[in-house]
Amino acid sequence: MFKEFKKFLLRGNILDLSVGVVIGTAFTAIVNKIVEGLLTPIISLIFVLTTGKTSADDALGNLVFQVQGVTFNVGAVLSALITFFITAIVLFIIMKTANKIMAAAAHEEQKQAEEAPKAPPAPTSEDYLKEIRDLLAKQAEQK
């Protein structure tokens, strides 16, 4: 059972997936901090300047409104959307670059395989029979 589990873990796809999850989690944390620390304040400032508010307390970070006691937290939704789009764009760029690199490597590999000297074809049974015939003919001539 341990051998099967080890085989399962050592498959390339599982290792790639686990590394991707760890890196994705770390990257998401970075993007969240960028959105919370930089983009949300900038959007809040724009909101304050366009609405004429004197404080950012009512801006994007706290953009909440209520309708008959039901609270709608629009600021949190906008922050999540910004985080999602930034993450998606960066991951798209990373995947596009990785695909180009892999395609170039595959093309180079194929090019090297084509340029490599080809081994002579293996002799067939017909070739062996011709050799035997020639040897027998040579022996017959020598007698």
C-alpha cells in the first residue's frame, strides 16, 4: 500500500499540482495585500474626490449600504473582483510564457533529432541470406 501511495505521489502531475497550489496560495496573499494596501485606497480616494466626501471612511473599503435592514458590502465585493482579475491576468501571462518556452524547447528537441545522424538501417533477413549466398558462391569458386 505504501508503494502505491509513493508511486501516486511521485507522478509528475501530482507534484506539479501541489507546487502550483502552494505558489498560487502565496501569490494570492500577495495580490490581496496589494489590493488592500494600494488599489483600494486609490479607488477610495477617487470615490472621495468625485463624491465630495471629506473622509475616506465612507469610501470603497467601507462602501456599505442598507436597504430595510439588509446590508450590502459593495466594497468587499469590488476588492474581491479586483483581486480575482489581477490574479487571473498574472497567471495567464505566466502560463502563456511557460507555453512559449515549452514549445520552443520541444521545437529545439525536434530540430536536434532531425539533425542527428541517422543510424544505418538494421540488416534484414534478406540481407543475411544474400551474404550467405555470396559466401557459399565464394567457397564454391575456391574448390
